[in-house]
Amino acid sequence: MEGEEGKQQPQLVLAHNLFLLTQNDVDDIEKVRLRDEVFNFILANDMAPLYETLVANKVLNLDQKALDSMRAKIDDELKKLDEKIADAEENLGESEVREAHLAKSLFYIRIGDKEKALEQLKLTESKTVAVGQKMDLVFYMLQIGFFRMDFDLISKSIDKAKNLFEEGGDWERKNRLKVYEGLYCMSTRNFKKAANLFLDSISTFTTYELFPYDTFIFYTVLTSIISLDRVSLKQKVVDAPEILTVIGKIPYLSDFLNSLYDCHYKSFFTAFAGLTEHIKLDRYLHPHFRYYMREVRTVVYSQFLESYKSVTIEAMAKAFGVTVDFIDLELSRFIAAGKLHCKIDKVAGVLETNRPDAKNALYQATIKQGDFLLNRIQKLSRVIDL
């Protein structure tokens, strides 16, 4: 289940194809091709447990002959694997016993039997001594978690990996774990932490089993744009040589990043519209599509308004290449939600910014906390006096 350099783990490619089959934005002709591709992959890897689930969910049609053939092959393979385990336990050393158990774990992973795969991986772990090898088993568990989008399993596996690193572990595996954790954070809407973890891994990326490097850069740029301030974005993303070598290969991404930083808002909106389908049809970003779109617009509107004490709605609409009515409706929603610090003078057609004073806010917070502390001390003194 290890991904070769530049090659994504096949089960995760399958998971993405299954996700696309559920999307209304994918046309019917493409779905026919995807359905054939999914069925052929399942058949080639004898994934009977997954096939039965997909048939039950009406994603694929039942082919009883194919299902019976897969079950027969699974029974034969399991018999051979059990014989190898028995032979290793009787005649060979501990490392051979571990390898035999690992082979059975990988077989369960290949056929998509999650419960048996996890059970067998735990058994393999009990035969494993080296921290590095234990870490590899955790990576297999993480890949199962991402295939099934089982966030509880992913979270527990990440915690387990971190505990193992306290016992030791090499930097290559530690850097790989950062990408796994970053993907988990992005999938659970913790974009700020995801951005930091991805940025830490840019120069050491080897996690090709999860996704290609281009996709990694795509996620890094998207999470960074809504998480970093302008100075950090310039240093860590806009001018990063690792990103510059790849960003041009991803449609609209370079314009999306650079037009935001260079304040070319009309170009930004054009690139933004081009990226929406890519984001919507991404398995990990899809559940957060609407949230991400709001956050990006908050960033770009805040950046524009930062330069003005007041500005006409018409001037802002012109800068973004949209109508006055559109920008009026957009801003009113963001202001009502507390995302933008400004007010609309509808009569004059003007936006007036009222940016919060950071020092004043800190002063008010300190006074409030001081009052709270004094009240606690007074209550405590009454108790002590009694």
C-alpha cells in the first residue's frame, strides 16, 4: 500500500472515483466511464466486501458470477497466507512470522475489508519490535482511515504515531506524518493548522501515496490564503521556490494567489470562479466548499477595505468587476455576520470602515479580566474571614 514516488496509492484513487460517482456536477457520460473503471479495479483486486457494500448502496449493479469468483479467490489466498504464517511460526524466526502476518494485513487492505485489516494490523504490531516498523503499520491504518473517511480512526492513529515518536523514529517518517495530519486538519476544517503543517513539509515531501506533489501544492496554497497574513503569505507561499516550480501546472491557481497578493481583484474573481469546480469536486474539500468560499471572500474584501477610510460602492464593484447590486448584497451579509468591520451608507452609496482598535480592545479585555479577578479575591476573602 506504499505509494511509489509520484504514484498515488490505488485505493485512494478508487475512493476519489467513488466520490465523483455521487456528485451531480459530474456528467452522466463521465459517470459511465468511472463506473466501469471502479468495477474493473474491484474485480482486479478481488474487493468482494466493498463490492457488496456498493451493490447494497446501488452504486454498482450486482454481477453474481463476478462476486462468486472474487470470494473463491479470497478463500484461496487466505488459505495460502494462513499456511505461510503456520510455517513461519513452526520453522522460521520472529521477523519471518511478522512478515507473514503483515502480508495477511496487506491482503485485507487490498480487498477493502476494513475491520479484518485493522484486526490483523494489531496482531502484526504485537509481533513488531522496531519503532520504524510500528510507524509503518500506523501509516497503513491512516490510509484505511482516509479511504473510508473515518476521522475517529485517523485521529487516534495520529495520536498513536506521535506517542511512538517519543520512543524514537526517523525524520523521514516524522515529515510524512505532518502531511497526514495536515490532510486530516484540512478535512476537519482546521485550515490554519493544515497550512502550517503543509508549509513545514514543502521541502521534504515524500507522501506520494496520499496524493501527487501538484495536489499537495494546491492544498498548501488554498489553506495558506485564508490562514496567513500578507507578510507571511509573501515569504512562505508567493516567493517559495518549491511552489513556484509547480503552481503554473495547476489551472487558475497562480492567478488566484498572485492577483490576491498584487490586489488585482478583477483577475482574482476570474481565477476564483475557475477554481470553484476543482474545489467542489475534491473529496477532502467538498464538505467545506461553501465555508471556504466565504472565508476567501472575507479575506479579499477585508484586504480591499484596509486601504480606505471610506470608498464608494461603485468604485469597489468596478475594482472587482461585478455589479453594484452584487457587492451591496455580498457586503451586507458579511457585515451582518461580523466578518467585515464597516458600514454601508446606502443613500450616499458609500462604505465607511470602522476597523477595531487592537490596543483599545486589549485594554478593555484587561480591565474586564481585572474586574473578574478582584471579584474572585473579594469572595475568597469573605470565605477566609468566616
